[in-house]
Amino acid sequence: MLKEKGYKDGSVYQRIEKAVADHVLTADMGKWAHAVRLQANQPRHADLDAPHASKEEARQAVEFVKALGDFLFVLPARIASGTQAAEAASSPEAER
């Protein structure tokens, strides 16, 4: 999702940090993104005792992705649509 917003260079860590610095993500969203990023990396470096992500880790990743999608794409689209509707409703032509 950050790549879709123009954050294509560097590691995921660097892209998250840049998005926070640019105020595309809040600081708390950046912390959550890093936590999910680290959880996603665990299976790549897993040992025999923990070869896969837990159900809770998977649930957290899905929850984060849904929240991030809402924040980056759904909410801005709703705001733009609402702004257009409000402007159209308050135009002199709308009063006729």
C-alpha cells in the first residue's frame, strides 16, 4: 500500500519511517506497521520450535492491513466525496 502511495524506494522499514516523517502515517500507525513487519519476518527466520506465524499474529496482520487500507484509501475517498457533495449542496444552483 505504501508503494501505491509513492513510497517505493528502500526497505519496508525505511518506507514506513518515511511515511511517518511525511505524516502519511501517524506515529502510532508506524509502530503498528513495524510490529506487523517484524511478525511477518519471523517465519523466514524460524526455528523448529516456531516455524509458522500464530493465529493471533495472522489476525493482527489482517487487522492492520484492513485499518491501513481504510486510512490510506477508503477514508480519503469518502472525504473527497463528502466534500464534493457539500459543495454541490451549498452552491447557488442547488437552492433552485
